[in-house]
Amino acid sequence: MIRVIMGKKGSGKTKQMIEMINNAVQTEHGNVICIEKGNKLTFDIHYQIRLVESSQYDIANYTALKGFISGLYAGNYDITHIFIDSLTKIVGGECDNQTEQFLDWLNNFGEQHNIKFTITISDDASLAPEGVKKYF
């Protein structure tokens, strides 16, 4: 299952995600991971959440992010929820066809391995491609 939270900068996406992350600690029966660019969430999320700062791993595109997520799961089969903050900033692109294809891959990956994904994208939600809007 994928949920995308999309909106312009300052629309409250990160605040909403922080709430969801901290609630996940109490409701999830497995490990919860948060992938972010920068260290802005370090003091806002519960200490039991595995916080991954993406710029340390040179994730330059969606292919690299697929490999990274696959590697996280290969190293820990107990992952039940992955939060990705500012997806397009992590991969360095716009919300476009590649984003749609990545979200479809992520949805299939999540269904196969019983992992939920919550993702924020900083962009105008009304301009999102239909393939992205289906995950709102």
C-alpha cells in the first residue's frame, strides 16, 4: 500500500508525516524506517524509528532508490512501513513519468513483501500526473 502526500513547500506535509511516523511506533508490529534528505527530522521522530539520511548513500535516481529500498529489505525482513520524505529531492528530479513508474514499482514491491509506504512530494498536487494522483 502506498500513500502519497503532495503539496507545495510550507503546506504541512512534513508535520503530517512526523505525526504518522510517531503513531507508527505504537501501531506497527515490525520495524519502521524513514528515508529523508538532510537531518531535519532527527529530533522530531521517535528514537525507535530507523532514520536514514539519503545523501550519505549517493541516491541519484529512481533506479538507485529501488536498489536501496531492496537492500534495506534484504537486510531486514521485519520492515513493515517505510516513510520517504521529499521523494523528488532525494532523486533530484521533478514529479513526472519516472515518478509514476517508481510508485507503481514501489506498490508492487510493497504488496509482495507486505510493506506500507508513505511518501511526501514537494510540488503542486494539481499538476501531478494521473499515475501519481491514484496514490493520494
